[in-house]
Amino acid sequence: MTSPIRIAIAGHGNLGRGVEAAVARSPDMQLVGIYTRRPPAQLQPLTAGVPVHGMDALAGHTGQIDVLILCGGSKQDLPEQGPQLAALFNTVDSFDTHARIPEYFAAVDAPARANHKTALISAGWDPGMFSINRVIGEALLPEGATYTFWGKGLSQGHSDAIRRVPGVAGGVQYTVPVPAAVEQVRSGTRPQLTTRQKHTRECFVVLADGADADTVRRAIVTMPHYFDEYDTTVTFISADELRRDHGAMPHGGFVIRSGSTSAGTTQVIEYGLKLDSNPEFTSAVLVAYARAVHRLHGQGQYGAKTVFDVAPGLLSPHSAEQLRAEQL
Amino acid sequence: MTSPIRIAIAGHGNLGRGVEAAVARSPDMQLVGIYTRRPPAQLQPLTAGVPVHGMDALAGHTGQIDVLILCGGSKQDLPEQGPQLAALFNTVDSFDTHARIPEYFAAVDAPARANHKTALISAGWDPGMFSINRVIGEALLPEGATYTFWGKGLSQGHSDAIRRVPGVAGGVQYTVPVPAAVEQVRSGTRPQLTTRQKHTRECFVVLADGADADTVRRAIVTMPHYFDEYDTTVTFISADELRRDHGAMPHGGFVIRSGSTSAGTTQVIEYGLKLDSNPEFTSAVLVAYARAVHRLHGQGQYGAKTVFDVAPGLLSPHSAEQLRAEQL
């Protein structure tokens, strides 16, 4: 038995708590610390006995952590923390601002290389597992089309957008794939689908005192970028119903690659997720990639990496021999 | 533009023809030769101008081929050809006798290492894409269960078994997943399923002149290993119907990983294939892995490899930069 991989967590929101849960299910790992910007005494770790420190203690703990999992957000936290911490630790993060990934990759790659660290960015399910399936699907079926559907699931960004509308006291938004579109794609016909044809948006909204329902509904469904290109329904509910029925964070979706290997021969590949908890699944992915990062670092593979650079076997706690004998 | 990867094919059955079709859809590759045990003049390549040689010409062509794709069968051809040819070429094969994979891996690994070649064994969809999804599913959700369903699809081995029954003039067998079992697994309940509960077997049989239908039916459904543990239906059809309705080789199936990331939080991952042509899809996988083998060899990674050792990005014709910018 080799010694366990020493994992630490930077940031203890939904994602950080999910990482705690996932590390607890990984016998080859040990959680050695949680680092937070809050006063450490206020934080309640799920794991008995794990020390909690302020974020500023990290620089003094470089010898005690094999992989640091960055659980901050992509907007504010990671653009700053990612490059800084990749100079000191092997890291994994879930940076998910798709358009800014090349820039973020470069910002993390330089300090990681310079300091012989391995930094895996943008792990999770999209970006992450969905990205892998887009790339493999296209590699296997070069003549074809790729479709990504999200949901049914709670979208954090769209829920935030609803809550900024005047007259809204609370609310959530679910992204829902259009069943007819999914079935059409699954059938192998390769339809051209507009944004409106692929997903609908369902909003559950608590009105502020005295707000006018029709005005709020109109403000939501016409909101540029977020809702105007979709068929959006708005259902008004009470604050109690919001708490009772909409507190979970389910999500999921499908990546479907539909292609031809010869004239008239259709092949359809589908990868799907049905998640009770979006953050817990993202955390589970981060933890599996932490195992891979530890191994890549051991092989001297320094710098920024993405899920495209990681062989599947590196994610598993089992040896290559065992995987060949039992899982191939 | 770098020069194309020079691909050659050893064996020109269904799989070899599928490789031809897949290479034709890969602009970064060039088919430089087909090697066959038949008299070369009898073989009709799909690709205009590609030279056809006898298998014995291979040893003289080591400088002209970047990756040789072995399209022989796992019973007779590969156990002999795999180790021999891995001493001379980078190879890819679809060795699929699950129980003998460790032994075959060792037999290919030694000559490949000794001669600085890279040999990827057991590519395809099972073993292959399904194996990858079993390993990743378990790595992401260590607390859970994995289910593999095959079909609906034509099983070559079971069709062969039917045709050996006295009184059978022809026939095919389809493996069919039990819809209720699939739905139960998809729901996240993690049932324990017996062999009989997971799949049914549907046989379409042409009776020989004078054969007794009931006797033939009984001989099929009670056949040990092949049918006795399944609910098997036998439908008698004419030779014309067999030709007309059962000439294609569709297949597919699902790998489902169902697990918990915390108490009561269920996460379900499903990978599914719906294939019009089983051999053409297997060939498409072989060709994508030939690209990866060419790159691994360029990196000095010699010896036998499996799909567990290959990072997703290596399968794609696109650069790592492009994949990060467009597919992550």
C-alpha cells in the first residue's frame, strides 16, 4: 500500500463540500486541509479532524499537500487564484467560462511550468466529461454532427438573472431539453436545430410585495441573451414553495454524436448525465482528476493540462494490470 | 500541413473494408497498402489506386507504413499476427477475447518494446469505448454499480451457434436488452439483475428440408452457455426472408454507472451506442486509435497499450490549442 494522496481544498462552498464527500469515498486519498477566506473557526468541515486554515496559510504548507483542489468561482476567484497557486501546488480546478479558457490556460501554464507543477484546468462535466465526449465523438465519426443538450437542470446563471429583475423576491430557472428535438437527434437524422428548438426555459418566481405579475413575466421572457431566444414559461409560486420544492441542484444533459461511416450507414453515440446534485458531481470529477494530476506530476509532466490530456486509466485507483484484466 | 499518416491494413474482411471507409474520411491519413492472405488480384479495394499485397510482403515494407491496422479475428489470426507484426510495425488491433487480454498484452508488449514500436490492442467498442466508460464511471462514482447492456444487435457468436444445430439451414441471433431492466437501472435504483433479467435472445431460423421445428427450437433454447440462461424466442423464416431482412449487422448497447456522491444523492452516467454497422464502427475506432498510436510512437512511448493509456486529445486530428478553444 502506497501512502495516500494528500488532498487539500481551497474554498468551502458547494463545490468544496462536494470535494470533501468525494475524498471520503476515495480510500487512496486523505484530506489534509481546508483553506478558506472566511474566519476558519466559522467553518464546519464534514470530515472529522481535518484542519481548517485561512487562505493565507497556503504558502507555508507547500510540502504538505500533493494536490490542491481549487473550489472557487470562475468569475472572481479562479482568474486570480489559479495562476498564483499553480506556482506553489499541483492544482485542479473547474474554470468554466468557455470563451476565456485559452487565456486562463496560458495564465496557469507559465507559473506551473516554471515551478515544476501540474495544473489541470476546467474539469467537471461541461467543460469536462461533455468536452471529452465531443472530442471522441468527432474523432470516431468525422462525417457527422455533434449536439449538446443541457438539463433538465437548474441553471445558476439564469436563476441569478431572474433575481435581478425588479419585482422578483426570489426564483429559480430550469433549462429543459425539448423532447422532440432529442428524439430527432437520437434517430440519426442530423437535424439543423435553432436555439429555440433545442431547449425551453422554465422559471419559478416569487413576486415581491406589490409587484405586477405581468410586468415581471414580460421583463423575464424578453431579457436579451438569457431568455429572448427561448420559449420561456414563468410560474409564480410562494416563498414557501420555492424553499420546499426548488432547493436541490439537479442537472444533466446529453452529448450526442451522429455520423455516417459509409453512405447510408448511421452510427449514433450518446453520453448522458442525470445528476441529483450538479456541484457534488462536479466535485467527484475534480477528485478523480486530482488522482491523475498526482500521477502526471510523478511522471514529470508539468504545466497546465486539460481533460483532453489525461488517459482514462490515470483516473482510476486501480493499476493498469488490474484494469486490463477486469475492465477491458 | 504535416505529411499524412501512412496507414496499411492487414486483412480485408468486414473490418478491413470498414477501415478503408474510415481512412477515406480522415484527411490527415493516407491508405498506402492492403495486405491479404488471399491472392491479391482477387481483392477489390474500395480506395482507387491503393496497392494490394500478399501478407508475406509486409516484412519488406517496414519503412513505408506508419501504422498497420490488424483486421484479423481474435481466435485464429491475432494471437499469431499481433506479436509478430508488433516487432515490425506500430499496430492497432481489436483483440476481443476478454479473458485472454492480459496474456495477449504480454505477448505483444515484449516484441514492441524490444523493437521500439507502439502496439495498441483491444480497440473497438467492447472492449474499447465501453471499457473506457466502465473505468471512468467507477472512478467518478466509487460508491455505485456498473451495468453493461448489449443490443439490440446481431451477435456473431450466437448466430454461429444456431447454425451448428442439426436441422438449421441458416439463421441469425439478436441480443436484446430487457427494457424494464434498462429503465430500472436508469432510474438510479441499482438493482441486482440476473442474466435472464438483463437480456433476451431472439433467433430467426431457416429450417433445413424435412427438419422438425419443435426439435430445432428445443435444441436452441436449451443450448448450454449460449441460450439456457436466457429467455429465447425462435421464429422460423424462409431463406428469402433471412437474406432480405437480416443481412445487416446492427449492434449497440449501454454502459450505465449509477452511484451516490452523498447519502441519498444519486448520479447516473450513461454511454450508449446505436450502430447500423457493428464492423464499420469498430473500424472507425481502430482508425482514430491509429492516429493516437502514431503520436505516442513519436513521443517515444513504446510497447503494448490499451484504450486506458490514451488521452482523448490524441484521437483527434485537431491540435491541443484548437481543442481547448473550440471543444472544451
